[in-house]
Amino acid sequence: MRRLPVYFLIDVSESMIGDPIRQVEDGMAAIIRELKTDPYALETVWVSIIAFAGQARTLVPLQDVISFYPPRFPIGSGTSLGRALQHLMAEMKRDVKPTTYEQKGDWKPIIFLFTDGVPTDDASAAITQWKKEWATKCNLVIISFGTDTDAQLLKQLSENILLFHNADAAAYKHFFKWVSASVKTSSVSVDNNGSGFELVKPDGESLSRIDLTKPVPPARYNDPNFVVVTAKCQNTKQPYLIKYRKVVTDAGIPGLDMSTRAYRLVGAYPVAESYFEMADKGYVSKVHSDELIGSPTCPCCGNQIGFAQCSCNNLLCIGDSAENTCPWCGTTGHYGAAEGGFDVNKTLG
């Protein structure tokens, strides 16, 4: 039987922590529930999920819809589009059955690439390989979960680039219904000897096509929309992420186009140790603490101060005790307010 392989290549960088990653988990579960009710999808659709941050990992290998169980998504540091593409191409080379003289192979795979930020690596080599080996053998749909995605880079991969206006939970539900409907119509097309690629028209409100005529932005290797920093709980030794979203404030001086940039606290979220396995370890950048608005409590143990810096330059939570021990390096010391702020290691976002 000819299969219709559907790959979901999903950005799990730190800026997805919190509501976005939970919505994606719920959305993927909803897609599978929908496909299991469709006889055409049951006959033809096989699904795989690949997560990528600084590294890429297959969470669910290619399998039929009936056997599929939606996974929990990890979080990692960075948005390595190059590694994601290399991993995807290796998976498809192994799994997708080619057409031969003896038999017809699988239908053209459909790939949904979800990303919410700017690639933090140089993906040019992987893009060149994609164009040479896979561009004409697949149907790639790219969904931007943020307005500052580098569309000029992504259009080298596909002309199907859409912007998801992720304003609330209702928008997420509508978006994943669109994905489900697009997969279902594609499976019907396959069954009727069509092309096997039939996207449902986006509504223009929660989902719209990106204007690819905009000027090319400068190359950037960190996401400018968020600041995310890594900390560890002093009591549980568990890592957690502190997420800040960019805010731009008008300076209020008439006649002058002046604004100030800062980052406002979104929240603090515990992560598994697998976070470090998914991280890109080859890049370090800093942000000054004066640019960060708000400080969280520890999401692991409830310590009232979840943002304290050790002499090893790593962040930890501290409690009421006069002395606190760093879970990163084991140093015990006294903590107090810093005059003038300090530099903090930030992730790639």
C-alpha cells in the first residue's frame, strides 16, 4: 500500500516554553484524534514528529495513525534550522519508500515546519542540500509562530510560508483544525489519484500568508523577541527557565522617534535534564539585568527569589537562610542586592 508520509518538524526552543508548547502538545493530540475518524487518513497517512532546538531529535518515528500516540515535547536552547533539516533528510532517506520499476513508492511526503523565532545557526549548507536532494520530492509548509521570522531565509525552502496569529487558545484550536483538514484533504486526493497535496485555504485571521517581498533582514544568530535565562533550584537541583518578552516603550519626547527596549517577565518554568541534551552548546551571549523587568519565584520549590547569580555566573534560587549553596558549582555564600546590576548569560531563545 502506498503511504502518505506526514512529518511535523517542530521548534522547541526556549521561547516556546509555557503556553505555546502546551498548546502545541494539545494541538498535536487533536490532529491525531481527527485523523483517526477519517477513513481516507486511516488508509494512507503515516505520521512522524521531530523536535528541534540546538539539536534535533525524533520523538515519534514514522508510523500509521492508529498506532500513533502524541508525545510530550522537550525544550532546548537555540533554533538550529540546519540541524533540523539534516535530521529530517536522514529520516526521510531511511523511511520513505522510493518508486522503482517493480512498484510505486510512497506519495510525496508533506512536512509541516513550525518555528517561532529566528534561526540561531548558519543553515546555508543544509538548505543547499535540501534544494538538491529533496525540494522536488516533498511538499513543505512552513508556519511562523512569530512576526519576526526570517521569511527571506525560509522562502529558500518553500513558497508555502504562513503566519499564525497566536493570540489566544481559540486561535490555536482553529490553527490545528486547519492542519488536520489539510492532511485529510490530502489523503482524499491520494485516494482519488490526485497530487496528494491539498492545503485548505487559510482564513486570513488566525492564519495568513507571509509577504515575501519584504527586504532581506540582516543575519542574526539569536532570537531578538525573547530573553530566556537558565537557572537551577537550590533545593531540588532541577533546572528551570525564566522567560522575558521584548517590550518597546516610546520615550515620550515630542518630535523625536526615540524608544527604549526592555524585556518583561513572562514566567518561570521547570524543565527536564533533557533540556541540556537539546541545547546548542557552541554559543554564549549576555543581557544586562537592568534590561529585565520582573523577578520570579522558584517554580520548583517556591523560594521567593528565583533570580540570584553565583560567582560562577550561573543563576539559582535562594531562600531565607543567611547562606545559600549554588546547585551548579557547590559554592556556599551570602547574597544581597547588586548596585548597578550585572550581566547574565542568556540562552539563544
